Amino acid sequence: MRAVGALFLAFAVVALISLLSTRRLLAGLALVAIVIGFVTATRVFGVLVDGAASETVFKLIPELVLLPLSVVGIFVELGRQRRLKSAPTRDGLELRRIGRWGESHASGR
């Protein structure tokens, strides 16, 4: 059981690191959506096969909330990236944009 906890702790650290970088934000959101999607699907399958235990239903409710929120976050981030790519330039030069926490990115990278 400790190995499973360590695995989820590692996923949490990777997700936290991705939140600190605008370049890795989409990858972090995708990671959260994939992990929560598989965990939720497995838990729903368990409920269908074994029946609904109170602990399973208790854990299933936040997972069913987190999954659509992470998918919405993916679409919001894709829209943000699309808007940044189509941002106007001045005098034909690419403007530098400032990400969250002061990260500086060139528009072409």
C-alpha cells in the first residue's frame, strides 16, 4: 500500500511543478486528467462489479468533480495558447510575453 501512496505522491509533485511553469501547464493538466480518469473508471467498474461500499462512493464523488474540472482546464489552456500564438506583433518583431510568476518566453518558442 505504501508503494501506491508513493506513486500518487510522485504524480502530485509532477503536477505541482507543472503548475509553476506556463510551458508545462498543459502537460500537468493532461497528467491530472489521465490519472483521475483511470482512477475514476476503475472505481466505477469496482462499484458495478462489487457493489457500492460507502468508502468507495465517498471517494468517487470528488473524483467525478475533479475529472471534468481538469478537462475544462485543458480546453481553457489550449484556448490561451491559441490566443498567444495569434497575438499581434509590433514592427514585424516578435514580442516577449511574461508568464505567471515572471517567467519570460519568446513568442516563437
